[in-house]
Amino acid sequence: MDNLASRMDARLRATLQPTALEVIDESHDHAGHAGADGTGFGTHFRVRIASPLFTGRNRVARHRLVYDALQDFIAQGVHAIAIEVL
């Protein structure tokens, strides 16, 4: 896991106490797309996550929790986060 993915992972673990978590940098699959910076790293991520904090919340609310936890990273240049709630 690269440094940015590791930091995102640590933030999600601290904030959402997940029971399952994967943070995958998929930037290399988005070369030439909007938001890609040409390096193939650090712009497009997939987050697979399960958390007890999701219980009783709808899909939008679950995604909002993830986006809120990662807002600093988005402000620093992460262009896209695909979220899979497990």
C-alpha cells in the first residue's frame, strides 16, 4: 500500500472503526481521465469498508461518513473515491 493509501487507511480506521477495510489506489486505471495527474498514483481510490457505525444508516449516509473522514485528502488532490460498503 502506498503512503497516501496508508494514510487514508489509518484515518478510516481511527474514524469509523471498520471490521473490514481495503484502500486501493486505482489511479493507474484512470490515466487520461479527469483528475488524473499523469503519475498513475494518488488520484483515484476504491474503499471497501464495513463498520458498525453504518448500522441503521442508508447508503447515502454511509458514503457521507466515508467522505467526511477523507475530506482532507480530497482537498489535497484525491479526485475520486469509489466506495463499496460491505
